[in-house]
Amino acid sequence: MLKYTLKRFLSMLVTLFLVATVTFFLIHAIPGQPFEITRETPESVKAALYAKYGLDKPLLQQYFIYMKNLLHGDFGMSMKYKGQSVAGEVTSGMPVSAVIGFGGVLIGCLIGSVLGAIAALKNKGVVDYVVIVLAILGVSVPNFVFGSLIQRVFAVQLKWFPIQGWKGARYAVLPIMAASFTNIAFYARMLRTSMLDVMGQDYIYTAQSKGLTQGEIVRRHMLRNSFLPLVTSLGPMCAGVLTGNFVIEKIFNVPGIGQSMILAIQNFDYTMILGLTIIFAFISIVCYFMVDIVYGIVDPRIRVAK
């Protein structure tokens, strides 16, 4: 297990280095300038701004300076907002995005797993068809459409929750509902398919012939083996906790990290784009790394053999 863990950890570091390198050169290859300078602005001011952020140096030298600072945990300062650091923006926006993201994943996993298990046990019944229809709608309808719909119903018409903003727990209900919609459909469909596959395995018939009750078979054999694909999917799901709710944060005017990324792209804020992209990549890679370790514990067959 130690060799398996070390191998995954080294691949994680290599992937993060490649993401930082590719992102740096792609950002500088995109047409556009990080500063909106009018024609009347003196060239001396323009030169001073470029010198301040090191943009007057050769591109390769800029790269080595940035990577050196990155190794010391310095993501730089925003080129658009004076005195605002990338780390400070992440620190202020990440808790908000985490509440929405983790809430959406948690609710989606719980409700989706229950619906998927019921649909598999009631295969070809009314409940099964209802769950299938809900799963198709959840995958087909984008979450921002569902978010706009629940805004109109629960905020405008019923007035149960605020329509926008972030000033308390009530403001988090609708964004979490919007974030969980797709997750519910995904987990319900995946667990249903996985359980139906497990139900046809020989060891299920063996357990039935040994006299085990239906509840014992479901708990001890069906669910445990059916959850393996869900463990695999937790990697991208957890990564999307902080990086996959950009549009939802925009719709509900939530000051999360997704809003910062959108504004940075619109403003050609090089340092903010680079810093947020690397942080997003780091979160995704760590989530995949943790899933690999958990998967190796749950299913010993995938561990690296001697």
C-alpha cells in the first residue's frame, strides 16, 4: 500500500507542475493586455506598470521568477485590483464556495443513493420509472436553468428565501439546491445501474441459498460492492465542490471563488487567472489522490503488487 501511495503522490506533483507550466504560457499567448490604458496615458506610466509586475522581462525569465515565487507559496498580486493578493481572494471566497459545493455533493449523494437503491430493488416498477425520468431530467437540464427556476418559485412567488446575496444561512439554501440537482440525478442513475449489475452476480445467489435475509444481502453484499463506482466518481465531484459552480455563484450573486475566476478572465488579470487555475488544479488533483487511496483500501485488487 505504501508503494501505491508514493506512486500516486509523485504523479500528483508532476501533474501540478505541468498544469502550472502550460497555463503560464497559454495565458501569455492569448491576445489582450492586462491593463486597460487609454491612448492619452504616457508611455512612462505604461512602462512603470509593466516593470512593477515583471511584464517587461523576457517570457522565459518571467516563467522562472513565477515558479520560484510559487514554490514559496507566493501567488502574486492582482493586476486589476490594487493591494489585492491572489491568496487573499482565495481565502475570502473559498469558504463560500465550499458551503455551496459540499452541500450540493452531500445532499446529492444522500438523496441520489437512496433513490438509486430503491429503484434497483423495485426494478421495472413505478418507482423505478419515476427515478429514471428524474435522472434523465437531472442530466439533461443544466443547473443554471434549475437555479433560475427555483429562484422564481421559492424566492419571487413564495418568498420563502432571498433571491440573491450572501448574508446568512437562508441565503445558502437555494444555491445548494441548485448545486445538488445534477448530483442527485447522477448518483441515482449510477447506483441503480451498479446495484442491478451486482444483483445478477453468483455470490448473491449463494447468499440467498445460505438463508440470508433480503436486508442482510442488501447491506452486506449489494450496497458495499455497488458503491465502488460511486467512490470513483467522488474525485471529480469533490473537485467540482470549489471549481464547478461558477454559473450558480453568478446567478445567486454569491461572493465565491468562481466569481473571482470569471472577473479575472474578463479583466485579463494574469496573476489572478494563474493563481486560481493552479489552486483549482491542486484541489482536483488532491481529490483524485484521496479517491485513489480510498479505492485501494476498499478494493485491494487495484493496489500495486510487488
